Amino acid sequence: MRFAICNELYEGWAIEKVFAHAAQAGYAGVELAPFTLADDCREITPKRRAEIKASARASGIEIVGLHWLLLKPAGLHLTSNDPDLRKKTEQYIEALIELCADLGGTVMVFGSPKQRAVPVGTPVNTAWARLVEALQRLGAKAAGKGVTIAFEPLSARDGCNLINTMAEGTALLREVNSPGVKLHLDVKAMSSEGRPIAETIRLEGGVNLAHFHANDPNLRGPGMGEMAFEPIMQALKDVKYAGWVSVEVFDFTPGAEATAEQSIRALKRALPVG
């Protein structure tokens, strides 16, 4: 397991400075939210992509990949009743796959609850089928670029009404049946499952698990709330997870430096011995 951090925590920081601080704090990787680089990822020129990749390398940082995929541009929706909008959204995700590969990333976290939501008045199974079909096409594109789409189940309290549990996420993967689409697990999201997080990891992790977000249900980083991370890290070891553990927070109040530094200390303390 290697530790990374999501860059939107560093509000207003130049990406080069983000890489430098993440490395200084002890992280090996940085996970990028594309909207922090441009409102539309297609505006990021090949030259700028090469500069970002080189800057990360110069700091000793690996670009893990992308998350918060569809916040911008506005209006995208992958299960919409409008086939033209579905096609437009799929084309944008294809552009994100290109960006991820150009930056040297290998994983794209697909959360985007509003952009996958079941449209009003539409049967859930219709939205599910549209999502499966889109992910089958996108998974093939991603796999061809060396990228994995890591699908994230999200609870209703996160404003999500499609794929709310890790079991549903696993069922989706079986139906998609693509090596380019795997499962993403997130501590905050799993905290609404009604069972210990370590149990969810052991049940839904294993070969399906492509990526992992570490955070506290209070929206801050590991060690900044009441969540005990020792059982979580032990469960990840038990399922032989060898990917990234990436810090993603939503409450930036303590500041970027304090959050980054406290989070990685807590994660390292929680690592299983032996």
C-alpha cells in the first residue's frame, strides 16, 4: 500500500506547489480533481499535460489518477433520458481517460452521484442498464489506455440514488464484466453501511478493489475524528490490497498542510505490524 492525497484540499495552490508539499509530508502520490486544472479537461494542452507530469516527477510524486470527474463542465449526465446528453457525457469521460493516461495516472474514481442519478420518473432498472452499457464501452477504452475506472458506491445521504451499497457496486461490476472497471471503496461512504468498515472491505474487496479513499465520517482526514483506522488497514492487508490509500477530505477548515500531515501520520500509525 502506498499513500496519496487528493489535490483539491490545496485550494488555490499551484499544482507544482501541491506536489512539493505532498512529497515533503511523506506521500508517494497525488490524485487530481480535473476541475482544479481546467473547467473542461479538453482545454489542457499536450504541452501543459507534459509540464504537470514532469513537475510531479521532479518532486518524486506519482500522479495516481483522477477523481471528481464530472463536477465540470456543468450539465453532464450519464443516465439521462436524453440520448444526446448521454453521448456527450460519455465522450467527456473518454477525454478524461486520455487526460489520465497522458499524466501517467492509472485510476479514475467514478463517484459523480448527480451525474449518474436516476432521472425523475425513470425506472431504476432503466438507469442501471444505461450505466452498464456506458461502463462497458468506457471500460474497454480505459483498459486500452492502461487506466481502470474505479466505481464508487455512494449512500443516499451523499445525494445518490443509484448504486448505494458496496454489494450493489459488486453486482454492477459483474454485469459490466470489464477489466477496465473495478470497485472503489471509501471510508466515509462505507460508514453508512450499518456494519463495521473492516467487514465491508473483506466482503467486497479482494480482486475487485482497484482504489481506496481514507477519510473520517466527519469529512476530515484520518486521525482527525473518531474513526479507528487500525482495523481498516488490517482488513486491507487481509484482502491483499496493494494499491493506493488516498486521503480525500471535504472539510478543509484545518488547512491543507495540517490535514495532509496529520492524515499521513495517522495512516502510518495504523499500519499492521509484520
